[in-house]
Amino acid sequence: MPEQDPLNPNGRKRSEVHYISIPLNRGSAFSPDDTISQFQSDGFMTRRQSILDQPVGSFKGVNSLSRFATSLRRANSFRNIELNADNERSFFKESNDETYDPDTLAPALDGRRLSVTLNNAGRPRVSNLANNDRVSTVSMAIHDDDYGSIQNSTIEDSGSILRPTASLTEMMSGGAGRSCINNDMESIVVKRVEGVDGKVVTLLAGQSTAPQTIFNSINVLIGIGLLALPLGLKYAGWVLGLTMLAIFAIGTFCTAELLSRCLDTDPTLISYADLGYAAFGSKGRALISALFTLDLLGSGVSLVILFGDSLNALFPQYSTTFFKIVSFFVITPPVFIPLSVLSNISLFGILSTTGTVLLICCCGLYKSSSPGSLITPMETSMWPIDLKHLCLSIGLLSACWGGHAVFPNLKTDMRHPEKFKDCLKTTYKITSVTDIGTAVIGFLMFGNLVKDEITKNVLLTEGYPKFVYGLISALMTIIPIAKTPLNARPIVSVLDVLMHIQHIDETASVLKRRVAKGLRTFNRIFINVVFVLIAINFPEFDKIIAFLGAGLCFTICLILPCWFYLRLCKTTIKPWERVACHITICISVVLSTLGVGAAIIS
């Protein structure tokens, strides 16, 4: 009797697995990795070494500082704007051809295949590493130059990315992974798996661990919107304000879980835009592209306003308009920095935001007399000031929960996507304490005197140590410098695509290459000019945040996830879930309308 294969106890055909490193559109950065996780789906399996085999924080482990850095870089590249609304789905192309073509990775599940990324960067090289392994890889990577142009780099196969295991015989390919990391090249790793039924599926090979996903999720949720939370609490009062904060936290957590379920309906779904296309076709993707553009534009404007207001409070002899103009010269140079460097700089923005919250709390404990003291709190109100301010508080209190635009990518990039819900639970526990704590502390410290930015109150209040004023201003200056270039990058990419200068063939004439380089430079400068001009003409920080929260957060984080779930999971949705989704959509539309109206009228 022949020896039984432990992975094929029924004598079924072995699965075929292909690991591919390919470039991602719009400079999105994925770096291959030489440690392995478990993957199992639809009759095919490949085992990877558990991340638990590596010590947390070790320099060689998957949770080392360098791996956190690459995970953060990928997360910073996830929010992008897709323009091909009238064409095929961005990552997948319909194909009725049942002939296996390794150069285009077709056919995939239901005829979809990875196409656009390969078409933009050239055809990959397929390398059969061992005839008896039934495993092959395609290796390719790209990197950005100073102006974001794409350059191809073919990677030589060497070493071993997949350590020999009992699941499949020796699988080799990690030299490409290490080369991509060392050379700071931007690529993704996908795996092409042939199941026992002969169907070939192309899937993204996740690389981030649970701690990295939690860190990236917290980075998405904790932004400058929390600086306006005390004002939102003032407008709504203690009772309705805290109630709304709790409801928004619970509601957005549930809709994030709905996005996760929608992703599970099709293993080839990767991004929020993919969900929009799967649910509503090209019109859905066009809507999402418009929403993402407005969101990034509003975020950039609010950062410029924050820069001007903070420095004006420290140096009142100069106007906020003057400092906003100064901000242009400060935030423009980083736009020309490659994504790998920008991601590292963005870490200072994260530290600055959390450091500011801690500093405000310490100031409240330091000062013994009001205003600005937690020991002697200011007078506060239990109920809203009036209906208009209550409506305005809707956007202010909801703006801090808007991370759903990148949540699908964060799950897709996980080594163990099934742990995403647990990551969400941890993320929301941390962000809820931070956001609600900031709102409560700020409202107690300044009561009805609280301004649109809690930092402005601290800077204008006497009685704190002298270094506090300079430190808060410095932190508020660092945040726009660290985050504005990342907000501008996707919009700049849109302009590059519209002008057909995103990819210029090296064989093009010298004049054409120079013109393209000049236009790319112009686009980067132009977007920052737009940020500054809008910030000068609409200088109220709270109104911008209220608009982003009421208009965009409700749409992206509550309405669309419920709608996606109703469309993509209609065969498995429970009756009470269907009712809950419809109720959520109706209430969200009403609250969004009231919030946007209040932001515009005010």
C-alpha cells in the first residue's frame, strides 16, 4: 500500500501555488517577506511558518522595527483614487479565455485576472524553479524616483522565501523579497493557486501581522479631527455628545466588520474601490473616487488651517493668512520625496498627535485655577446650545471615526485575515479611549470657552510652563509637514494620469521626457497652492472638520458599507441584519444632511 500524503489523505491532486512579486499601481508599496503563514481555501493549502516562532520586537522577526516600517509604508499607500471608472475593474479584467497564460496570470476565479498593474509595468518574467515542485514565481518590482515616475527593475531569483515544509515540497523564491526590502522597491506579492478542481485563483499574499495592522488602523483613526472633539461636545452637551460619540464608535465598528464580510465573498477583492465596483459597477467606483478626492482635499486644507492657527496663537503679530502662505513653502518640498521616506516622516505626525493629547492632559493637571484646569473645571452644559449647534456637532463628533477607506486594504495585507475582527476590537478600544478622553478633558478644561482647536485654547491661556507654548506650536507644525504630502500624493497622481504623464517610456524623446517631468513638478506645486488658497478663503477649522465628518464620514463609513453588504451578501444576510442596514442608511442620510447643512450655513 503506497504511503499516504498527510496533506492529501484522499489521494487528491496536489495544488499548484505560484508566488508573484509585481508592481502596484500609483506607487502603492508592498514588500515581500521571508517568513510564512498558514493559507487554506477551497481545496488548496500551503503552510507557512507561524509568526509566533519569531520574538516580538526582534530585529529579524516579522514584528521587528523594520517590518513595522514597511507595513506602515504600505498602509500609507493604500488610499488612492481610481480614474478608470468607464473601463474594467482596476485589478481584474474579464476574460473568457480558458487557456492558461502565465504572463498575464489568467484565468483567475470567475474569469478575473490581475491586469492593469502588469500592463502598466510590462510583462513579468516567469521562472520555473523546480520541475517536481509544481511551484513557480514571477518577480518584478518598481520604485519611485524623486518625481514619482515608475522605473522597472527585474529581480533575480535566489535564496529561499518559503522554507521547506511538509505541505508542499521545497518552495523557493525569497531573494526577490529581500532585494525589494533592501533596495526600497515598491511591489506587492500575489500568489497564483490552482485548486484540485483545476481553477486558478490569483490572490494577494498578505504580509502584515496583527500588531502591525492594529498600529496602522490606529494611525488611520487618530488624526487631527480629535482636536475639534471638545468643541463638538460643547455644542451637543454632555448627554447627547457622549451618546453620539458612543453610537458613532459602535456603528463604525460594525460597518467595518461588514466591509470585512464583503471582502470574504470574493478572494480577489482588495480595496474599497473594488467593493464599490463589485456592488455598483463603474458608477460605484466613480462615486468612491470623487468621495476620496474630496476627503483628501479637505484633510489637506484642514492641515494648512491648523498650521496657520497654531503659529498665529504663538505669534499674534502675524496674521493666520501670513502663516498659511508660509505653510506652502514648508509643505511643498516634501511632496517630491519618495513614498518610502514620506512614510517614515509620517511617523512624526503620529507621535506629534498623541504627544499633543498627552501634553494637554498634563497641562490640565498642572494648572490649579480655571480656565484650562482639570483640578478646577470650567462650567459646562448638559444639553445642546441650540438646534443649529447640535447639527454642527454631528460632523465634529463623527469625523474621528473615518478609517474605512483603507480598512479593506489593511485586511487584505494581513498574514492571517481571519484575525482582522480581533484587530478591529483592539483598535476601537484604544481609539475610543483616546477620542472620548480628549473630548472630555478639553471640555472640562475650558467649558463653554473651548475653541475650534483645543490646542488654540492652551496657547491662548496663561499659567502653563513657558516651554509648553513653544512645544505645542512645534508639534502642530510637524503634523501638517508630515501628513500633507501624503494627502496630496493621490490627487497629484490623478493629475498625472489625466495629463498622460504618469508613465513615460524611456525610449521617448528627450523633449517629451523633460516636458513630462516639468508637468509632474507643476502638479505637485499646484495641489499645495489649492490647499493654501482654500484654507485662506475658508479659514474655520471646525467647519471643515464638520463637513468632512457629516458629508464624507457618514457616506464612506456608514452608508456605503451597509449598501455593499446588502448587495454583495444578499444570499447570506439575515432578516434582522437587512432591517438594521436599512435603518442605518436612513438615519445616516438624515444626520449627514443636517450636519452638512449646518456646516454650510454656519
